[in-house]
Amino acid sequence: MRADPKFAAPYFLPGDVFAREGQHRQAAPLLRKALELSPSDVDAAVALSRALAGLEDRTASLTILEAARQHNPRLALELSRIYQKQGETDRARQYAVLAASLKQEHRKTPASLLDRQ
């Protein structure tokens, strides 16, 4: 099956529910498939990242978020949290500063332009 966002929902929805319930082993394959079908789906990327972190696979979790950041730079805060949990405080601080600067930038952007992003 080729990448097509309309086919991602049947994988994302149950995967997201499993992830929110802490059933990371069940969530990960579903969310991975959803992201495969819709590579720019930031929600799927974040959910998969959290499921992988729940499985103690922090490296894969970070790789997913780093890739998704190209679609949504505001994922810097999530990256900061994960690096902090890993004890990588310098890297966590870098992403926290980036997240804060993006938040300031967001405040300066008219709402009409944010809807187009």
C-alpha cells in the first residue's frame, strides 16, 4: 500500500487509544503503519514517539520526532522533554530555548497566517 493519508486513520485511531492507555506494545505497530501511510502526520509521529519512549526505545522515539520536526517545528518542546528524561540536559536546554523562541514567534504571527501553516 502506498503512502496515502486517507488510509492512515484506521491505524492511527486505535494506536492512539492504545498509547494513551499505556499499551505501548500494541500501539507502536499501528502508529508506525499510520505514519508510513501519512508521513507528515505530526499527531501520529508524536503518538508513536511516546509509545516508543514507553517501550524504553528512546533512540527511536527521538528519531521519529526529529523527522517530524520538519513538518512542525513546534515539536521542539516534546524533544526537550525526552532529552531531559534521558539526562541530556544540554540538548534538552537547546530545544527548550528553541521552543520558547517559536512560542514568541507564534505570538507575533497574525491568526490568519497560522491557519495556513
